[in-house]
Amino acid sequence: MSVTLLYFARLREALSVSREEVALPAEARDIQSLMAWLAQRGGVWQEEFAGCRPLRAAVNQELVANDAAFGEGDEIAFFPPVTGG
């Protein structure tokens, strides 16, 4: 399955990439498993996606929980949580 990944704020800076098109393995079926797959890249990817830092995700511009599924051609965005005041 191919998807577009977008990275915002701290992630974009840490990963030195804002967007990429990826072909995912079959086991990457939801946000949590996608994050685990990204963490396997090692280094800063592991630091950002291994669950130590809070992240939010959106599929096709809608906020989703980590157990949310996605499909072929979807756009998945990752960003740190934002607080308001």
C-alpha cells in the first residue's frame, strides 16, 4: 500500500523531511503500527516514533486515534500536540 506521509513542526525539523511517499509493508495497517515501522528506521526516527514523545496523527486531514486504519493513497500527517491558552 502506498501513502503520503507529512511531518510538521518539531518532526519536520528533527527528521529533515516534510513529506514523503512510501510503500508500506502489510503489517502497517493502523497509525500505531505505522509509527512502529517508522521507528525501525533508527536514530532520530526511533526517538520520535517509539512512543517516548507525544504525537498526534491525522488521516486525510481528520484527527484520528492511534488505532485508526488508513487505506491506499491516503495522506497521513504527524505532528506534536498543540496546546492553547
